[in-house]
Amino acid sequence: MAELVYPPVIGVARTMFKVLDLRFDIQGTEHIPRRGGAVLVSNHIGYLDFVFCGLTALPAKRLVRFMAKESVFRHKISGPLMRAMKHIPVDRSQGENAYVHALKALRSGEIIGVFPEATISPSFTLKNFKSGAARLAQEAGVPLLPMALWGTQRLWTKGRPRNLGRNHIPITMRVGEPLAADPGETAMSVTSRLRGRVQDLLEACQRAYPVRPKGPDDTWWIPAHLGGTAPAPAESVGRERD
């Protein structure tokens, strides 16, 4: 079936990126398979992360179907677009329906995008991963594609005003080598390995990031363990509800 909505939305997003003069540093896109199912797994630090994660699949001429909270699909503007792009709604009280939907899509050769932290991390560090991505990959017999991004929190994140001016913000992304989910391995073990890979990629993004805080008032987007003023993980527990 022809994709009537997704390509134009990508075009609009690219135009927005040019208007904002975002500076992209993307490596590892060669790891995105040109055909067949896969689960793309990323950290989650900003509301626009799914837009940026999807960019990594474009060199392989692939489209990513993201699993997103069901409330996004109820919005009068985003809802019709999300459904037309075949993204997958997740009702957190009834997650099995979303799981079955994603599994069917993987078996039909789609790439499914998952944020296993389930919500934005206010500390900008990795939270614990839920095991759904690993279970999907194991049951569908497809690889996991670990990736990480950095800088997106400076555009729009939880508890901060949107910063969508022409501020030349760099966005750094790294896609790692596919990780095989052995059918005989426990989902907990696969998830632990996956989280370790995403952590390594996140640290690579942070090392490569070309901008440092401009002063004491510009350290909010830096994790506490790197000398910034983002809340430490223990302090951010109460801020994690969308």
C-alpha cells in the first residue's frame, strides 16, 4: 500500500530542521537493514525524539513505526497523522494489544521504534528499561538496533519551555551494530545487554557533542554526574509522569 502521509510529513520535518538550522551529527546509519523487521531502541530525553530517531532509517529508505502513548492518538491534530503513518498506540493499562500489533508489524517486515524507558528521563540519564523491546525481537526473530541521541532535550523536554527558534542547536545521534536476541536467552538478560549498548552510544554522543554550557544558567540540560544541574535520577522520580 502506498505511503500517502509519512513521506510528506518527513518533508515538513526536514523543512523545519532547516528553518531551525539544526546541526546534525549522525553516525551508524549503515546498521539499519534495508529490508526485514527490526526493533529500533533509543534513549528518551525530549518530546521530539521519535522525529529524530526516524531520520536514522532514511538512508536505508526505511520508515519506522513508533510505539507511542495512546493519548497522542486522541489529539485532534497529531492523532490522524499518527494513525496515517501507522504508528502504534500504547494504552499503558492494556499493553497487550499494542504488543500484538507491533509483533504483527515486525513479522511483516516493518521496523518498530521503541523507547524502553517508557517516558522522558528528566535527569537525561538512562532509566531502567522495560523488557518489551527484547520480547518483541525474540518472538519475531528480528534484531534489536540500539541507538542514542543527545541535544534534543534543548529543543523541547519535560518541564521546560519549547526552544524552537533559530538557535543552531546540534543534534548528535549514534546507531550501533544490531544486537541479536537469542530465543533461549531470558528477556531480562537481553534487556540488560541492550541497555548497556545504548549507554555506550549515549556516552559517545555526549563526548562528540560540540557545545558546552554558555554559563551557570545554561547547565540545566547537562546531567548532574557530568557537572550540570539536571535533577539527579533519585530526585527526578516525581517528575517522570507525562
